[in-house]
Amino acid sequence: MRLGVLLLDSPYQTQDMDSCIHFVEAALRKGHEVVGVFLLMDGLYALNSKIMAPGDRNLAEEMAALASRVRVVGCGTCARFRGVVKADLIKGASLGGLGELVEIVEASDRFVTFGG
């Protein structure tokens, strides 16, 4: 099965980012194809490589590990509104527009959203 994923909530605010990462990892282990993870609104913060989480796991590092295995794209407009610049992105992630989100949705058999 081909899966697409949308993440809307920022790291450390809710369980949504953790759930998203675990969902994608479980899908890959089961042999499913994840065509892409798109980060919109505050979900975009998950791509910021400058996240420092003393005494806790670093969700940006976990997202970078995910980006090494699947396509991870953040909304470029959301990045501008939140002051996240391309140089701050985790390795393997990119910025794009809603057209890339549409491509992920169209290429997916199922599309899952975390957050809202």
C-alpha cells in the first residue's frame, strides 16, 4: 500500500509528531511504501535542525532519520511565517508548496493526517 502523511502540530506540544514518526516507521517495517510526509502549519517546526531538547529525545533528529528513508517536505510559506530558513532544515528535508502536497495525496492509496 502507498501511504501519504500530513503533520500539522509542532514538536513537544502534542503526541502527534511522535505518532507520525511511529506510524511511518511501522508502515515501512510492514513493507508499505510511504510516498511522502508533508509538514504544514506548526508541523513545519519539526524540520528545524536547531531544536535543542536537553534531557529529552530530540524530535528533529528523529525526523531527520525519517527523512533519510522517505520524502519529507515542509510548506515553504509556513516556513517564512515562522522564521525557519532553508539553512536551518534537517538533513534530507526540503521546502515546497501545496502542489507537492497534492502530488503526495494523488500518489497515495491512503492519506493520514496527524494534528489539527
